[in-house]
Amino acid sequence: VVEKPPRTSSFLEQAGIGRFSMCFNQGSEGVLGLGGPPKENALRSVGMYHWGLDFRGVSVGGKTQKLQFCSPEDMRPGQETPCGMIPDSGTTLLMGPEEQVIELLEAVCDQWERCSSNFTALQRAAEAADKAIVKEYGLNPWELQVPPKAAVAKLLLKDCDSWMRDSEQGLGELPTLSFHVAGAADGKAQELRLSGVDYVLRLENSSSASVCAPAFGPMDYPTQKNGPVWIMGLPLFFAYTVAYDAQAKPPTVAFTSRAEAPCGACGAKSPVGLVGASSAVVAAGSAERERLRHNPHVVRGEPRMPTTRGEL
């Protein structure tokens, strides 16, 4: 008789803790909150194995229309959600299918005046060069290519030190991204809004100079029931406190914007003894976001990649 190996319980299970939350601060410790009451705005998770959510696309800037991916209209037979989303504090970037990430960055460029004007200037320069070559030689065998909008956005961010501090808005120039998520069964929905301050990082490692970059990376994670899955890493935890409730049936995930309740600090006095949320802390959080417009979140070393696979 082959005996099944005993199931290993997690630290939280052994400690009898069914609810916890996480948020991060730039340049100081974040907060791991243990216990607490259930959240009123919680979203019911989808799937069986991960803290997964129903992901229904992204809208950019003030536009109400979403981009052309993760739409319920594109669901195949047997699919329960158009896309899936997993909030994962152990992943550095916001990871999704490469073609979807490119479409998102192109939309950012369209809504970011600095990027769209540079792209237009490149188009005009290429047209002028083509006319000059044809005039001189009678034809143009080189066919100069204009970089795609996603590449222009990356180049502008890589060169952020040449414009960011002279810009009154800094990273506030970039459009806000709204990630549309919903819970299982009841369909309760929420928009997770990330500004340029949230989705641009300053990357520092030993092999290259310090540069800014969009906090997105390509990753293919297809599932049958929940479509392609996005992994939402560090930027989400800088912008929101993410609360997990394993006691709920099914388990739930809740998001509280840092604009509503700052992350705070462990040990600070508060009604629940976990996180301080005094007026001084709120003011400090607002000042921190203003500072980040010209000094993005810093990530040192190589980005940490997700290891999650399989169905949600």
C-alpha cells in the first residue's frame, strides 16, 4: 500500500490566521497585517489553487472604452472568465501576454502627449528622408522604419532623467491605467487604478546604469477555464493594500487604495494595533506620491519572476 505524503500546512494555517493583508512603502518597511475583520469590498476568488480574480481588461486615461483584450465577448465555450489575475507580492513586474502588454504600451503612448508627439515627429522625419532620397537617387532602397509606439514609450522612459525633473508633472504626464476586475459568482467589480507613479520603476543593477522603465513584462500563462492570466506584482502593492481572506467561502481578495488609507508602519498606534492611519500619516503618504512623480520606485537587482503555473 502506497501511503500519500502528509500535507504540509503553511505558517498561517499553523498559527490559526485566516486573514492577512500586505502593502509596501518606498524606502521603508511595508506592513503585513494579520487577522482583522472581513472586508466589505472583497471580491470572491475564481479557480481552486490561487488567489485568482476575473480580469476584464484595461482602459487608459479618461477613456471608458477598454483595450481589445480580455473582453467577455471573446470567451470560448467552457471558459469561465475572459482572463485571470493573480496579485503576487513576490513578483517584481506586472506580467501578461506579450501582445497584450504591447497593446497596452501603445495605448499609453497615444494618451501621453510627450510620446505621441515624438512618434509623430519620427514619422515626419522618415517621410522627409524618403522624399530626399527619392529626389536624389530616383528611388529609396532602404525603407526607413519608424519604431512602434510601444518602443518609443520605452525609449522615453529609459531617458527619463533628461526630462522628468524639468517637467512640472513628472510621471504625472503618463495616463492612468484602470484594470477591471470582478469576483466569482456575484460579479462584484472594481477598478484598480495605477498612475504613472505606480507603473514606472527605476531599475538599478550591476550590469547597467540606472534607468526608468515601464513595470510590465511578457509572460504567457494560458488556462482553459480562465483564459490568459496576468500576474500583478510590486506596483499593485505600492498602490493598494491587498487583503486576503481564506476564511471566506470561497476565499476573497480585497483592495484598498493608498489614497484612501495609507500603508502606515508596523508598531504605529491605531485602533486595531497594526497600522497607523493618523492625519500625519495621510499627509506623509500624499507627500510621498508627489515626490515619486520625479523619483520613481527603485528596484535593485534582477526582477523577480513568478513561478505560478497551472489552472487558477
